[in-house]
Amino acid sequence: MTDLAQDMNKLSVNGDARNGASATQNGAPANGGANGSADQPQKRQYVPPHLRNRPQGQARSDFGGSGSNGRGSSSGRGFAFGGSGSYGGGRRGGGYGSASRAPNPRSGQGRWVDGKHEPSPRNERIELELFGSAEESGSSTSGINFDNYDDIPVEASGDDVPDAITSFTAPPLDELMVENITLSRFTKPTPVQKYSVPIVAKGRDLMACAQTGSGKTGGFLFPVLSECFKNGPLPVPDTAGPFSYNKVYPTVLIMAPTRELVSQIFEEAKKFCYRSWVRPAVAYGGVDIGQQMRTLQRGCDLLVAAPGRLTDMLERNRVSLANVKYLILDEADRMLDMGFEPQIRHIVQECDMPDVQDRQTLMFSATFPRNIQMLARDFLKEYIFLSVGRVGSTSANITQKVLLVEDDEKRSVILDLLSAADLGLTIVFTETKRMADYLADFLYDQGFPATAIHGNRTQYEREKALAAFKNGTAPILVATAVAARGLDIPNVQHVINYDLPTDIDDYVHRIGRTGRAGNVGIATSFFNRNNKIIVKDMISLLTEASQEVPDFLIKISRESSYGGRGGGRGGRSGGFGGRSGATRDFRRGGGGFGGSSGFGGGFGGGSSYGGSNDFGSARSSGYSSNYGNQNQSTSWW
DNA sequence: AAAAAAT
């Protein structure tokens, strides 16, 4: 309860009425004065997850419309947390109560009886809830331009790589899975799916270098759930011990770095578990753990979890991994960057999870640095290595623009950008949480419906911000790195790097929030001499992507060539042109990599990827002196 | 240097 009180308190202090009030605001941009009335708590409104992305009562992306009015009724209180909870799919009309998570026969929940799968009958209402209506196809999950996937290069290596599939058929997929895929309006497999489906069906382990936009989530959900549908659950082990009645034994464990990503995967999993015996569940921090654990007890065959919360539940003995047949690590490099390696190793190696040989393990990672290679060596067996080209970023999907903007000009330039045209959903990235808050407030005061997402906001605020962004209530999302990777938000048209990151990989991930799934997007970056650190990488990236390279970039890169990173990251050799980071199967000529000297030079990105987290120090040494330019510009943030 | 994640 105190949590809730804190949340609410924070909300009002924060003036987060901007989400709800934006619609009324927008009619009169530049009218900062109208803001005063927005601070009434009643303005806060929350769209329950099962109603999100629905056109009813709310004109999508028409943020000048009557958005905030249409969503009446919900008082927006009781479900502040449990927020995650309500993802189970509301049963009752306005049902955001925690009970809505319980699977029951009328919730599209099938059964496994006497060694046979008994899918539940179809249910129109649930299908509408999970998959949306046919009319709005193209707005939520689809909108995918499947044709553009055909160009994506894929390279599979390893022993006995199975042939790729070319369509979703049973076999190798389960009949029910094919039906669910159809309901989701996925018409044909993306490149990563073409390989992952037969690989998993053959019982093989997989190490895949791929981005979220590549259809990665389906890449593991389709085949893994398919196998589950065919094979059924394992019995609770004899070793369960006392108190095992409130313990859950998931068959599938999926881990991902951020709460939003976990939540997003869970949403997908719900679709593909439809009518089957597999009950999906989710575990992540920021919400009440007691409630979350009770939810788990109502069914947890597939668990999507953030490492921290899962560790917590394991310590409380509420989750057993003894029945895990499928382990999936998503965004593995990101998780390691965030320091999760000890926890992940603990979960995988020191709890009761079956040994490598007795489970199937799939790892997904954007890059393949040494620490990921080590993890792959320890977690995977005779795996197949899959390297999937990027769906954008280096192709023509994303138009990349770089503007020379000094720090104190940024505010004015972003206003120009935002007022220029009818922008669709726009994500603005900043480097710091403070700046994200500041900028969101600033934009909001200037009449732009903006909201912010970063790690200092409560989970409730984060979810609300994301929802408001997705449904167009707040079509401008100011974000920190929390939203840089993995999040799959359809229809983002513009990414603005208000502050450029210091790492070119972050840049690639950020701009990858637009131009997704084969669609086009724009990325605009504010560059000045404070961003010298990535100037060389920027130039090579833009060049590879056949984008315009502004003269000032060349000029500044020459200026810095005396000291800086001499040659930057050189190479970028990892396979497909423009891929960031090394993504090559390293298991060649000599197997073991413990002492192999080949790494540093072998991969283009070897230098920065070689060690786990040590690049920070390596870089900061050469650059700290370059920051002489911050003459009290801090006064406004 | 910042960000993320269990409390």
C-alpha cells in the first residue's frame, strides 16, 4: 500500500497529467498557459492492457481528437500495481482486477489429459482481445511488410544444420500453433524463423545474432510452444519436497533484460498459447511480488522473467526450474552489459535447472562478444549459430540525418522538428534520466504531448507512458537507454537523438526503433563536438548505409584524429555489411577459444567487445578533457 | 558517465 501511495504521490508531484491531458492541450500548441489546469489528479487515466491499442473511444494517433474523453469509466486507481497482473487478459468488461489473470476454460485455456492435448474451443471474444479485429489489422501486430524481409541475409553454421522452412506448416509446427500464427496474421516466416523453427524442432540448441525487429520473438515462441503442445507437461518431480503445493514448475523459461521487454514477450506468448495447455506467466520487479506469485500459482508453464525478480522468487522457493525443457535468453549481450551475468549463471547453473544436456537452450544476442561466447560455451551444446542481417539501420529503411546542433540550441531545434510536419510517433532519446524528465516537461509546456520513460520512474509510470505513446495519446516519448533496445513499438516514424550515445551500437539500436518490420522511418541526430567520441563510427555507419555524410562530421573527425580512437572501430567485419559488432561463428579451426589469440583481431569489433565491461575505462581516459564545453549549460537541467 | 535490475 505504501508503494501505491508513493506512486500516486510521485505522479502528482511529477505533474504527469501530461499523458491524460495532452489531447486537450494539443489543439492549441504553444499555449503553455493551458497547462495549469492539467494538474488535477482526475485527469490521470489508465488504459487497461487488454484495451490498449484499440481504436474504440480513441482515435489512434489522432492526438488532437477526443482521446482522453473516450476512455472514461476507469477510475485509474486500484490497478496501479498488479499492473503486470492484469496482463492475463481481462475477463470482465472493465476487468482490470487481479483475478482476471486466472486461466479458466472460458479464457481459451486448453488442457493436457491422459497424454493428449485437448485445445479449448475457439472464443470470439478472446480472439478479439488477443489478436484484435480484422479491420484494425495493420495497426497492432501486423503492419509488417513481409516482403522486405526477403532481402535479409541469414547465415547458419554448425553441424547438420537443418533445412530452412519456407512457410508455416504442420509439421514441423503443431497444428494449433499454425492456427495461432494465422490468427496473428503472420503470413510467412521471417528469415530468423525459417531457421529457428526446424532447428528447435530437431532438438538443437541455438545461438542467434538477431534484432527484435527480425521476428526473433516468434523465432523462439513458435517452435518452442509447438514442441510443448506436442509433448505435454512434465509431472511434478518427486524431489519437490514439502510446501511444493505453492511452487510452480515452468516448462519454458524466458529471460530478458528490461521489464518492458519481459512484458512485451509475455504479451506475445499469450497469443501463441491460446487454446493450449500452456499457461504463460510473467515475473518482473516494480510490482507487488506477493500478488505476482499468487498469479503464478494459477498457472505457470511458460515463464517470462527479468533476472532479478526471478532470483527473488527462486530464493523464496516459489519457483522450481526442475521441469525446464526450454531455456531462452533474449538480448543476452544486453543482460551481460547490465551486470546480470552472476544472476543468470546462478539461475542456470546453481539452481535446480536441468543440465545443458537435458534441456534445449536458445540464446539471442545482437552482438557476439567474448563474454557472450563464454556464456554460449557454458549454456549451449553443439549449437547452431545463426547470424541474421539487420532489418533496417543500414538499409534504406531508415533515413538517417545528422544535424550540427550545439547543446544550447537543442531545445529550439527540436521544437522546429516537431512542428515541421505531421509527425507520427516520435521517440526522443536523451542520455540522462534528468534530461528525459526535463525535456518531456519542456515539450509538454510547449504544447507537444510528450511523456517520458526511464529507470527512475515507477513501473506504473513506465507502463502508462508506453501505453500512452503506443495509442497516440502522447505521440512523443522521451526516453533513456531503457527504451533503446528490444522494444517493439509499431509505427514509430521518427527517432530523434537529442543526445547522441557514446556507443555506436546504442545508436544503431536506437534508430532501430523506427523503420521496423520493413517499414520506413527517419532518424535525426543532434551532433556537436561533445559527441566526438563516436564521430568516426558515425561516418562509417552512414557511409555503409548509403546515407548522406555531412561535411561537419568529416571536419570534426579530422580534428579529433590526433588523439581519439585512431581509426575507431575499424572493420565492422562481422559478416553482413554494416552489422554492428561481431556476429561470426567463431568455432572454426581450433575449437576451444580459451587461449586462442584470434579474437582481438578476428572480429572487427574485437577491441571494444573483447572484455566484458572494460571499455568504459579505456575510453574515458582519452576523452575527459574534451568536455570543456559545459559552461553552465547545466543550469537548465 | 549513464542506464538497467530485487527490496
